[in-house]
Amino acid sequence: MSLYGAIALSEVKAKKDLKTFIRVAEEIYAQDPCWVKPLMIERLALLDRTKNPYFDHARAAYWIAWKNGRPVGRISAQIDQLAQKHRGDSIGHFGMIEAIDDRAVFATLLGKAEDWLKAAGCTRIEGPYNLSSNGECGLLVDGFDTPPVLMMGHARPYYQKHLMALGYAKAKDLLAYELDLLKPLPPRLARFIKTVEQNEKITLRQIDMRRYQDELHKIIDIYNDAWSDNWGFVPLTAEEATHLAQDIKPIVAPHRVRLCEVDGKPMGMFVTLPDVNMVLRSFNGRLLPLGWLRLLSGLFISYPKRLRVPLMGVRKIMQKSRYSAALALMMIEHTRRDVVRRGARWAELSWILEDNFGMRNILDEIGCEIYKTYRIYQKSLL
């Protein structure tokens, strides 16, 4: 354990320390009714270097901050070789940051992450990423009054002031949109979609659960192509795609996923998942055998009214064509009809880059509204 002034730091080495690291958040959010306590088993798997395929191309360190003998903060620092390949070999990441409202605690945690990254040759730091841009990322800076949905983060309002005071500046905003699923499409768009549906080159279909892994790999292949020119993009590896497919399989249903084919080739995808956070709030971070029954009951017997769209995209070759908006609108509308028939009423579409005006225009057209903003921060280490 090292001392930074009155704050002590310990690096996480053993599994029991990792559990303490995870539980730091419990005190931070004890009085926050919107926080959703993550499942311990899920957080352990995320941070375990032997279980998460992210660590095939990355390394990380975790620290806990202590004050008067109690944990008051935590942070991770990551070096992702794929991120460096695609975004520059001088970049390092921080993540998993949680702390009490104390500037000294934030300074100690971020200072340690910066020192670790500088020692590894990094000249700039960016985050938060838990642990990569393909996981939870960004610091919530607007929209604290509602709980986060599946695979999205939460934060206390004071976090941003401490980061800014310590020299961190905005790199990019990530937007979360909400959509009233009962709201009909504007007549003009409905007519447009009906016209496109008559094009024999275009096929819209649900995924085939009998070929689940193959279908999910098609989706990830489209994602890696469609998003490749976006700010912050880091591709998902084949191993990460397989891991993700296994993780989400219990909550995947064919009617919530669309593949769009043009001349028989997969060109677009749209993935919707139930907002399991609304069920997990009652588990208090633990999922015992009966917990699985309660989870499945909440998801499938009483069909969830809230959904999240974490993945959507059209291949780059189509993005400049007249089909681009048409494919996106078709996938959104066909999925919307199916989920509404099964009781869904609300969806979050996230996250969307603030300068992805093509997608933002589509979401504006169908009646989506921004209701949360997440921010990626950066700082020079020179």
C-alpha cells in the first residue's frame, strides 16, 4: 500500500481485493435511488484477466483509495494494443472510476493511473472506459434523474467538476436517445418504408436461433465495418464476439433482432435487448438459483416494457447510397412493430456520437429525443 498524502492506495492483486474494488461503488451510491447495483458475478468476469478476451490484446491495473481505514474510491488504467493500433500508439485509458466527493481522492486515483500509463510510454489518457469503447464508456454528465439501462453507466453529478479541475477536457459526447414505441411514424416516413419494402433486392429477416453463433458473428462483422470510421472505434475480435454472443444469449429473442440483406448479402443489422436493469434492481448484486427464475420471469413471462438498442449499423459500402437511411428505417420500424405487439413501450437507443449526424437525423425523424449525455475525457501526459 502506498500513501499519497492522507490518501492510501492499494493495488488489487487477489480475488478478495477485486471484490472490495467492486464494492466501492456501494458506498458512493448508497443514497442514489437511480443506481443499479451490478451483479458481482458479472463484474468479476469483466475484470478477470483469465475470463475476459479483452485481455488478449490489453493489460490493466486496478487500485483502491483508502481514507481513515475505509475504501473511498477506485480506478483502473488500461493499455489496449488494438486501441493503440487504430487510434495511435500513445493512448492509454482509465476506467471503473468511483469516488467520494473529495478532490484529493480523485487527484490520488487519477494521478496513479497517469503515472502507470506514463511509465508504459503513453502520452495521453482518455476515459472512462469499462474497460473498452465496446463496453460501458463515458461519464454521465446529464440525465442523473433516471436509472441507467442495460450496459450503460451511472455517475454522481460531482464527478465532472473534479475531472475538469484536474486538467481533463471533453474529447467527445455520447448521446442516449429515448423513444416512445407507441408513437407512430410520420406518414411521410411510413410511405417511404412501404415503397422500399417493394424492392426485391432487399430482404429483412429475424435471426435464426438455430444458427445463433453464425448469426451473431454476421452482426459483429457488420458492426466492425459500419463503425470503422467512427471516432474512438476499436474492432471487436472474433473471440470477443463469441464471448459477447454467449453473454447475451439468455436475453436474445429473434423478434428483437433484424438482419438486412441486399442481393443476399448481409448489409445491415439492428439489435434490441430487454432492459434487464429493471429486474436486476431487486437482486442487490447477487444472483442465486432462485434469482435466475425471477430474472427469467421478469424478462419473458411479464414481457419487459423497456428495451435498449446497443447495436445498429449499415455497411460502409451502403452508407453513401440511397439505401442507407431506408435500410435503417426499415429495421427500426419492423422491430418496433414486433416488440410493441409483445408489450414493449419504451426504448433507449445508445450510444450515438454527437457528430454522427446521419444517425442523429434518422432518430430525430422517428421522434427520438436525447435524454442522457455521456462524456469521454482526455488529458495530455506530456
